[in-house]
Amino acid sequence: MNEEGCELCDGRGWIVDLATNQARRCTCHSTRVRSRRVDDLGIPPKYQGCRLTNFRLAGDVGDQLLTARRDCDRYIEEFMELDGSLNESGLVFIGPSGRGKTHLAVAVLIELAEQYGVGGRFVDFTSLVADIQATFQPDAPRNQADLLRPLQEADVVVVDELGARRPSPFVSDTLYLLINGRYMARRPTLFTSNYYLTSEADGDQTLAGRVPASLISRLHQMAKPILIDAVRDFRHEMQAHQHR
């Protein structure tokens, strides 16, 4: 609903109580503001339709996806503390490509923006590194701080594909500035990664060596791991279905 099409306020955004001659904001105003917050999340078109309600749970999906969905519901429900502050803890969705990690992270971000009116951002880490590297050009209109500051200061951020880039000094520094900044400010962050936080998995499948060691312990404190590694690849299934 927008102000122009609102039957309650006739597009004015305010409702006047004739008995008291006082005006109050129409409900369409808060709806419009929250809609704008969702539009400002920076979610790529590919994921803009992701919601918890359309996350694939039909068929033989196994307990892992059901648990992941319930964990997301619980996180949203408990996001706002009784004193109005935000839950500083986040989530990290872990598993191979095509299992629904980004879908869930985006869906949670959208729900938080719509239900609580918080400001948020989505960022693909590989794209962020490329954008920051572009700021080193002499005629670049923005600098590194211009790109990182909105991500450090947003109420909630989704960092997609954590660990996807090899840990060059530049990548490590960028990661540290982003994650440590949010950690110190106690702002919740949602991550997706193909790599595990712990060393229990095979060495090539962990974030150790892909994320600065100083950040690994912070990640453990910042986000609850949600494993999505024992389910089928949705993308392969969709392709196979299309070619039947």
C-alpha cells in the first residue's frame, strides 16, 4: 500500500480526528517506510523473491532443512530484546552451493526489515572486494571508507560467500575492517559460507586459512552455525526437471 492509493487518508499520509482536530500518521505511512527499507537492502534481483514462506520444504528434504527453517523463525522472533535493543548475535549458514543458504539469509534479512523496521544491507563479499579495489583508481568517485561505512553501521548485514576469495593481504584487511567493526559495535551479522568454522572437517573445507585467524574466534561469538550440508543441490534438481 502507498499513500497515493490509501483509502483511509486519501493519499495525504495523515488522518485528522475531527472531534479533537488532531492529526495522526496513517498506517500506510509506516507500510511505505518499511517497503522502502526493503528496497534499500541492496538485494540482487536474483534473490529479491526469497522468503521463508517459499523456502523449499516440500518432499523428502530431511531434518536439516526443517531445523534450519525453525532456527530462522526463532531468530526473527527473538531478534528484538525486551528493552528494544537488537539481539547482537547473528547466524552463519554453512554448506555446499545450491542448498539454500543465501535464500534463508536474505529471507531473514527481509523479515527483520519488514517486522522491526531495521536498516540492513546485503553484500557479496567477492563483489565488495572488487568494488574496493576499483576505488584505488585515480578518478574513482568513492573510496574504501565510503563502501565499508554503510556495512559497518547498518543494523543488520548479510555477508554472502564468506571465504570465497583467497586470503591475500588486501582481502584479509577488508574482512577484518568489516567483521571486526560490526563485532565491536555489537551489530548482528548473517553470513553464508561453503566452509566450516571448526577444524573438525577436512582442512580444505574450513575457513581456517581463508579468514584471518583473529576473526575465527569472533565469528564463533558473532553467529550461530546453521548447517545445510546434508541435502540435495536444488539447482541441479531444477535443471534436471527442466530437461525432462
